[in-house]
Amino acid sequence: MSAQTSEATPEQLARAVQRLVDRVSHWTPERWNASGAAPHLHGLVQRVADLAAGVEGMPARPVPRLDSDLALPDQLKVVTVDLLAAEPPAPVLADALDAVRGYDR
């Protein structure tokens, strides 16, 4: 956890996710293929889902890899809503925020 996000808030996480979604949600299938970003974004989706499962006291479950990369931004939004609904403690919020901000595509 970085010192910058040690006081992460739900609003910061929601904004960071929305910025990322805004950056990639308009991509075409060709752009997803050319960028090689899909596996990395799916990994981020899985990370946020794992954090949500941990807060909920549930085992981590694999997030399905859908046929279309166009669904990845929506998957990220859904798992983020799940995490925020679980009312995660500050360290979990910071981990999620660091992961989203660290997505470098």
C-alpha cells in the first residue's frame, strides 16, 4: 500500500474506476487485440473481485473471461460496485485503488 492511497475513500476508488472505464470503453475489438490490454484488464477485474470476496468472507471465485473484450469495462464496474457495497475497510480500499491506478494501458 502506498502512502498516497493509505487514506483511500470509496469515492476515490469509484472515480479512478470511472476514469479507466472512460479511457477504454470506446475501444473497438481491433484496438483491444492490437493493444494486448485485455488480459491485464481482466486481471484487474479479478483482483477487485477477489478483494470483494475477501471482505464478504467468501472464497475467491474466477471471474469469467467473456468472449468479447468489450465487456471488460462493464465487468470492472460490476466488481467495483460489489466491493463498495461490502463496505471494505480502508486497507482494502487502498489496495483496490492502487491496483486501478497501477493499470498501465
